Amino acid sequence: MPKINVYLPDELAEAVKEAGVPVSAVCQRALEQAVRRVTAIRETALSAPDLDDPTARLTHFTDRTRTVVKLAVEQARTEGAAEVGTEHLLGGMLAEGGNLALHVLRAMEIDPEQVRRELDRLAPAEPAAGPGGSPLRFGGSAAGALELAVTDATGMGHNYIGCEHLLLGLIGEPDGVAGQVLRGLGAEPRLTRRTVTAALAGYVHLRAQGQAGVAPAAPATPAAALSAAIRQELQPVLQRLERLEERLGEDEGQRRPEAGSAT
């Protein structure tokens, strides 16, 4: 039986050792689930005559994520595209309108409307040739982004694929149009992952407050409250980044020669 090495951070490795967690069994289970999900993505034909729901095989996707995929398929068909690309997935995410991924972008001060404008700017001027009689499928980059979404969800210990995982997949896919747009607007992978983590923590916090009957300090829409919770969770990270930037600026100032001195 072939072996796969798993590398863990020192602290996690020590905690796993102390807890006696069966690493092999846990990894095998997670890999089995990931393989099934990835295989379902690769085998999905999005326009087969007998397939009314193009997301029927994507059983671990949340309802919102499946809606995003359906909207992406509709957009690709409307454009006469030969395949569903990452730009269609991102367009579906924007069209769905209420998913957590959009709150994550806003928390990073990226306006979804700005994302839409960039996608429109990069859209082909002429409609593409349609898929003809062949089933419409995910393009290579779109399939790659969906597969990355699966691995991100698995890595976070989640048993579902949400729009926040899809956002990470789109950003992490190096060749897709969506990733180029998002990274160009400042959605750097590491920061986005931290923001997703903060968003999930903020969502849990808000839900716990609601269940406990705790009213918010000030009237706010759910979107505004979630954005505030995300920023609160991110504040320690942003403060550390600011301190690092200040330290780098001080070091650079010390190395810079005095005005008028010889170089």
C-alpha cells in the first residue's frame, strides 16, 4: 500500500500526539470524502438532456453554492460559451447576491460592483461558439477552482462546500479569469483565508447572540452586523500587520542615507 506523508505544524503535531488522534484513519476518511467530491465535479455534464439539475451530483455543496453554479451555467449558455469558466462562477456568485463570499469581499473593502465591472471589461466582445451537441462541462480552470474549494473545505474540517470555499478556490486557481480579477483588486489568498475564518467566527457569534436573545448594540442590517463582526475578528491580525509595516518603515529609514550625505 503506497504511503502519503502528512506534514503538520509543530504545535498541531504535538497536540495530535498528546490527544492520541488516529491520524491515519482521519486522513483516510477525509481523503475518501475529497476524492468523491472531486470526482463528482469532474464527471458532471452540465447540459445532458436528462439532467434537469446541473448540480445534482454536487451533493455536499450548500444550496447557495449550488445556486451560484446554476447561475454560472445559465450565463455560459446565454453567452454561447463552449464551457463554464471561472468568470461564470464568479458572475454567478455576484448574481446570487446574498452569500458569505460577498460579505468577505466587502470586509476586505472590495466592492462586488467593482468586481462586476472588471468581469464585464474582460468579457469577449463577440459571443463564443456554443458547445454544439456536446454536453457543457466545467473548463479546466473552473474545475480546478471547484476542486480547490473542496480541498479548502476539507482542510477547514467542514463537511459542506460553501460560497466562501468557492471564493478561496477561485482566488487560488492561477489561470482563471476570476482569480486574476480578484487578486488584482487586492484579494490576496492568505488575507482572504483569514477573512473567511473571521467571517465564519463572526457568523457563529451573531447566531449565538440571536439564539440567546441578545440585541445588537445599535440597529443594523444582518449584512452590516456580519461585516462588523468580521472586522472585529480581523482586528488583531490587522494590528499585527500595521506593527510590521511600521517596523519595516523604521528599518528602511535607518538604512536610508542622510540628505546631502555622500552615497
